[in-house]
Amino acid sequence: MLRNHNSDSVRRLIHRFRVLMKVLFRYIAFPLRLVHHLWRTLLRLYYDSRSIASRRRFQRIHTDEHPERVAGSRQPTMILPLSNPHPQVSPSPGPASCSSRSLLPVQAPPSSSSCVLQLSPAVPVIPQSRSSTTFEPFVPSDVMRYDKTPSINPENNKYKFIPPKTTDFLDPRQQDCGDWHACIHPEGALYFHNPTRGIYTDSNLQNEDRRCKMDSCVDEVLALTPPELQLCCDKIELVVQLAWNQKSKVRICRYYFIDHDKHLLFWLHELPTVKLFCGVQGVEKLSHIKYAVEHQYWQHCEMYPNANLPCARLLKELKEVVVHASAETVTTDVSLSPFDGDELSKILDLIDQLGDNIGGTYSICVIARFMRYFVRAKFFNFCGLPAARLDADQTVYKKKKRNKLVLVLSWTFNVAMFGAPQSHMEELRRVWVDRSINSPRWKNFNSKLSTEWSSITMYSTVMIAVDVSFLAVPSVSNQNSGSVPIISTYLSIFCIVGSLVVSLFLTRQNRLYGQESADTAVDFLTKMTGSAFGTKAVATVHGLPYAMLLWGMLYFMLAFSYQVFTSTPTLTLATTGSACGLVALFTLWLIYAARDFHISTRFLEWLRASICKARDPNTA
């Protein structure tokens, strides 16, 4: 009997072992088989590529932008002639170092010697033509100066020691740039300037091939320019930037012309106005667009300072603008100035210091930067139009019809939150006007919010301590957990903790975004007001700490009043009841007097209008 039991145990053990092996084979064998097939496929591809490379040879043909590979056979090498009696594409004008010779019925790449190509009869060779350049107009704000990809290798230390007797620390590649001169911006950026032709570029022209491409693109742009708009170093200049489209494999030449006499830019092709208008809607007049173009002009002068500009006249004009803005800031609180009073005073001090040392690149950059801000403010405020904005909180757009559902929900939230969203809405509308921001008012608005939320955080902390202390009272703690005082106190704690958390979160968010520039603030508010509720959503969020704190106080007052009025004798009840009623009366009186919506006044106005309409039906 014992032997049968042992045999059954061994049999079950063997069966379980077989099941385990089957499971392992099922879940492990397939991945191993897959890896085996993958490895064999990679080896086969490797040997096939090596065999193909041994049978065929490749020769690179350098075009304007990228090398092309031309397959050669084992046939004898064919030497092509250096001239073609019937060329179809003429070489574009350019410097002598960039001249090209026609080898085939299509234009060949630039070369200074004879070209020897290995060709297969079955594979025709068609080099890329230099006419594949696409010209795109752009604006100075699109210059990729501040968004360059990092290219310095920290492990590459070329100079371990400075050679003796070294007195010249100029880069040889910067010295040998032909007609282009390497310039250093006061901020430290490197750009190139051709003083003989009046051309600027941020493209790195230390490479000879890149200079050839740049000169070729400049010649093609100037070939499209009418005679009356030709380059003149003191009046008309050109900015060119080369780019490469990875998808279409086409070279892109971005450009814009500068007219210093008119303080404007112009282009030879149509320019999209998306980035030029900076999100401003309702632009219909050329006189209005002029300020947007002039704003880009001053940004160009800031990025490429020209010593030939009339600095004395520009400095005088800037001083008049700053003085007027200072006077407006002092006399009114709705000034359109992009700077506050303290900042304007500092600008005036800088202008006074520039008066003695004017004419250099540093002073030109300073003047252009301040002029850019003031001209931009003119564009945002529709300067020179009949509907120009004259106050910082004045809207120039027509009001849209509001959705009734949104109005009802907004009114409900406003009542439930004790009018906090409405008060924040009024403050927000003074700052966020027509989807634009006045920088001084934005900073003042955020400082007020920070002060309010900091005080609410302090009140919430005190109220949490009061609620917890109330729960520790013996007459309250001995009650049933379902009693009114305990439930109301729990609700009070929840509301106050919510107020504390929301106020801390909003304070942190305000510190991150509140002191940013106006452009960053516009992006932030655009995202926040993108819903159907618009600015009402932001105002509701800003009023949450105050509303939840008040709800917490009301729940605590409910718990405390219930505890007092249900467990006290008659004399104490009469005394405390009278005092509580008096406090409630004065509180409601204050709320009624300070309210923004007067029902009685609105009702009387509606009643008078109805009576007048009934007496005279012809009146509209």
C-alpha cells in the first residue's frame, strides 16, 4: 500500500514536471526562435551589402546643398567634355569662386576643374539645379538668434597652452570672410555684415561654400528688386538668412529689406501677417499696419545696429516720448504706457547719460529697444484710428452676444461664492483688455492677488485651529457622531482646508507667472480663458479661496449656534440670542449697502419705463 502511494506521488511529480517544461517551452522557445531568425536576417543583410559594395562603386557629386550618389558600373571610365554647345540652364551670377560650368543639358555643380564621372547607361545623372532656392519673406522677430541649437562640445579643448608671443587673438576663419565682416552684437551674438552692399545675416559665413551660397542667394534677390529700391548703405539695406527644408530638400532664402528714411520694412513677396500682428484682431487699415512694421524695424535696428543712423535726432524723439508717458502716468491711473512711473524715471536717467556718448552700437541698441516698446503699444492701441484706445481698460471691439446658459451658470456660481467671481472679473477686465495686457497694470494686479491669497492663507490656518478646538470641547465630543455640531464642524474643516490648498497653489502659480513679461502673460491668460466661460472661469478660480473660507466660517457658525441655543438655559439663550440677532442685523445691513446689484433701483427704473411706454406707444 505504501509502495502504491509512493508510485502515485512520483507519477504526479513527473506529470507536474512535464507540464512545467511544456509551459517553459511555450513561453521561452518562441522568443528564442524569434531572436534566432532576427540574427540570421541581420547576418544575411550584412553579407549582401558587402557583396554589393564589392561589385559596385559609388562616386559623390557635390551639389549646392547635399551630395548625391551616382552608381557606376564596371565599364570603362567616360570623360565628359568641359563645354556643351546647347546648355539649357545658365549659371546664376555670383563671385568668381562660385562660378559653374555646363557639363550636361542641365546645370552642373560648381567646379574649377574638369569633372570625371562614372556613369551607367541605365542610370541617368541629373544634378540638382541651383534654381531650386525658395524665397520667403520674414520679419526680424523670426531671426533664429536666441533659439539656436547648442553646438559646443565641452570635452573639446583645443588649446591646452597659449603659444608664446601671441598678440593677435583673432580667429583666422573670421579674418578670411571676403567682403563679409564678422560683427559682435553688444549682447554677444555673432553676425556678418557686408558694408559695401549693406547686407546683414545671422548665418555663419566662416565657411567658403556657405559664403558662395549666400552670395548666390543675394544676387538672385537683388535681380528681383526694382531699380528704385536698390541697396544703399545709408537708406536701404537687406537681411538674408539661409535655411534648409528637410522634407522637400529645397534651400530656403529668407529676407527682408529695410528703409531707414521711412522706418519701415518691405518685401518682394507676399508676407503672412500672423506673426506681424502678434495676435491683434480687427486690423483693417494700412495706417494701422504701419506701426506693426515699424515695430519690426526697431527690432532690426536693435539686432543689427547701424552707426549711420541719426542718433541725436532719435534720442531727442525718444526723450519726448518718455517725458509724455511719465506725465500721463503721474496724472492718470489708466495710462497706456508700457512702463510704470519708476521704470520711466530710470529710462530718463539712461537717456541723460547717453547724451554725451551717443553714436556707438551700444547707444543705438538702447534707443531702438525703447522705441520698439512704445511703437508696439501704439499698434496694440489702434493709434491714429477713430476707434483708438485712449485708456488702458477701454475695449475697442464690439461686444458679442453671450450664451444664456453661460450667463445663468455664471450668476449661480457668483451667488454661491458670495460675489467673489464678479469682483475678480472686474479687476481682470481692467488688465486683460481685448486679449492684450498692459505690463504695469499686470504687475500691480498680481501683487494684489498675492496679498489677498496670503491673508486668506493666514485666516484659514486660524480657522482650522478653531474648528479642531471646538471638536475637543467635552460637550461636543460626547455627542453622537451624527449630530448637527459635529457634521457642521467637519464640513467647515473641509472647506477651510480646501481654501488653504487652493490659495497656496494660486500663490505659487502667481509667483511663477505673475512677474513674467507681457508676452508670457498673454500666452498664459490665452490658455486660461480658452473655454466657453472665458474670463469668468479665471475669475471663478481666483475667488475660490475667499468663497471656501466664508463657507467654512458659516458652517462653524452653524455648529456653534446650534450648540449654544440647544444646551443653554433661558436667560443665557435670551442674552446670546439678542446679541446674535444684533450682529446679524448689522452684518446684513453692511452687505446690503455695499452690494453692486440694487434690486429696488432696477425695479423702479423698469417700472418707470413701463409707465412711459404705456402712456406714449409711439416712443421706442
